[in-house]
Amino acid sequence: MPPGQPLIDLHHSWESAHACYDSGKMDGFVWAEGTPYTMGYYNQTDIPNYWKYARHYTLCDRFFSSEMSGSSPNHVYTVAAQSKELNNIGSLAQLRKETGDDDGFSFISIVKRFTGKDVSWGYYVETQPLPPDAHAV
């Protein structure tokens, strides 16, 4: 990879996840993304700050999603341990519209359990547009 070449973020969809997985062969990442710059390999001299972080925190280099799908179903897993309807619909906004429910879920999430129970909670996500180097982190 040429020095300074930014990596391209993987597509966040069911179709892309399954193309990358390629029936377990795990060889479809470059093909599914259409660019060789979808992944990179680095050592300590390439990204020394990551190694500094790793000594005190975690890099999540063995982090796997719960659902082989897009981002939204996996975000829902963090608060509900399932993503049922999102697997077929894809967007929270569409799910809310179709179900008429505030959060759109037909199942109980931890958020619903907290509501009205005097439990404070928050869910933090990056808003768009992301900075140019966001995908390298």
C-alpha cells in the first residue's frame, strides 16, 4: 500500500457482508469493495500510537459483529441482543414508520426497560459527515 493511502471503509450492508465472507472463505473483501485499499497491514513502526494505546487499552483487533449484516442491525444488538425486523427492512426510520412504535421494535430492548425506571442512559454515535481520516481509526 502506498504511504499515505487512505483505507476505504467497508460497505455497511447485508449484501457486502456476505460477499466479503464468501461462504466462509473470507476472501471477498477486495472484490466486494472494488478496491485493494479496503484493508491494510501495519506494524509498530507504521502506527506507533496504536501500540501505545494497546499497552493501556484495547485495539479490538478480534472484534466481530453479532449479525452478518449492515451497521444498524448490529447497533441494535448492543441494546437488545437481537435485531429481528432490521434484518429485512434495513433502516430504523423505516422500521419506526412501519411499526408506529417510538423505537420501531416489536421486542423489548434495554432502552425500553430503562424508560420510566429512573435509570439514566445514553447512546453515543458519531454524526455525519465524518472527518476524512475517521475510517483509519
